[in-house]
Amino acid sequence: MKIESDDFRVYAGKEFKLDDRPTVIKPYCKSKKQYRETLASHVEELSALQELHYASHRYALLLVFQGMDAAGKDGAIRHVMSGVNPEGCDVYSFKQPSAEELEHDFLWRTTCRLPERGQIGIFNRSYYEEVLAVRVHPELLRNEGLPEELREETTVWEQRYHSIETFETHLHRNSTHIVKIFLHISEQEQRRRFLERIDDPDKNWKFSLSDIHERKYWKQYAEAFEECLHATSTEVSPWFVVPADDKDNARLIVSRIVIDALKDLKMSYPKTTPERKSELQAIRELLEK
């Protein structure tokens, strides 16, 4: 079964309801063996495209991963990018802002980590937390040091959506392409994964009481994600909603989305000039002696 990236895209201007998007779909592979072979072929294709991207040095690609706790962000990044040359890829995971970061605008800390041309940058969580976690917990907004008139909850979220959209459009105009992936997990599957983390000693470190605390706000997070994805999915920086209850399927979809994003870039290896050809020929002659 062919994976079509556009099946998971959130189209700008069209009605969007998160409940209309499934958290699980029919598996693309009939066995684990077929899955491993398919993922390996995706990783190989992605590796070749990343090498071309690095050599071409025309664009930067930013991949933004968001999702509920235990949605599989770490695993998707690890498996999908396993064949990519580390020199051409940087991964950043954004936790709670530091005191220094809170002294700046909400885009500052992530702007400092944007990828260079020829690089793939990966944000595991991102500036979108400022319209997700901060929206679900308004006390975080009050602690950001903003003047009272700039944190009015009836207007601040729309203003931040506008700031994000303008920021991403600016990046696109300056050759940074952005692909945003929301790993869509069900509440039941999150519960199962939390229990698995408790039962498996090797996964205990992944679990904390704060995870259970945040689970109480499932409905509020779902509403925040729905509004955010609808407001900020644009033609130049789209959101993709990936069914994430099945980790194998999700990784295949994510890898196809990233491959297609790279294929959309106009890339080519640098052309060898006549002068460079002469230089290489002279080097060849020296080596042959």
C-alpha cells in the first residue's frame, strides 16, 4: 500500500476537527519483517536525499514534532533519522523555559536553534508549547513577565498564532522550509504506554508523576491542539496529523512525509567548473605518479 503524505495534511483554510482524524489506521505492512524492510528502504532514500541536501546547500529543513506525552516523538525521530549523517542534522528538545529565555519573546529560544542551509533541524516540542501547554496552564503565561495588557487571554492566543505564522512565512522566504508533525495518539493508548513504562524497569526513567498530572488535562490539550493546528497550518508550513497508536505505521508515515518534503526542494550537486576539472586532472596525475 502506497503512503500518501497529503492524506495526513491539514489544509489551510479548510474546516479541521481533531476527532475526525483517526489515531490508528490499517497497517501498511503485513508483518514485522515487511515493516523493517520498508522502513529500511525509506531510511536509505532519506539518507541519499539528505546527502544531496547537504551538498546542495541551498535550503534548510526544519521538522517540528508535537504530540501528547508518550505519543512517540523520540522513537519516531530515532528510527526515521537513523541513517542520516549526523553532520547534517541537529535535534533539540525544548523543556520548560529557563530564566534567561523568559526574559525574551517566546520565539527567541527556538530561533537560536534554527538549522543552517544544508542542514536538517529537528525540534522535539517547540515554540508551539507557547500556545499549547501555556494555554492549558494560564499560570505559566502570568510567569513570563509580560505586561498585563499583553497577556489578555481573550486576545493573546490569536496574537501568538499570528506571530508564528508570520515567523514561519519569513523563514520560508529565506529558504528554510518547515514541516510540522503532530503524532495523534488516543487516551487509551497513552494509558497503555504509561503502564508499560511502569512495568518495564528499562523504561522507568521515562515516567514521572507530572505525566499523570498532565493527563488530567487531556480534553483541554486536545482543544488547544485542534485550534492551533487549524490556525497555523499554511501552504508553506503545513501540519501533518499522523495516526500514532501504531508506532510502526507512524514511523513509516513520518519517514514518507520527510522524504517528500526533501523531494520538493530544488536541489542538485554543485557543478564542476572547467577550472575545477583541470585542477582535479592535475591531482590525478600526481596520484598516478
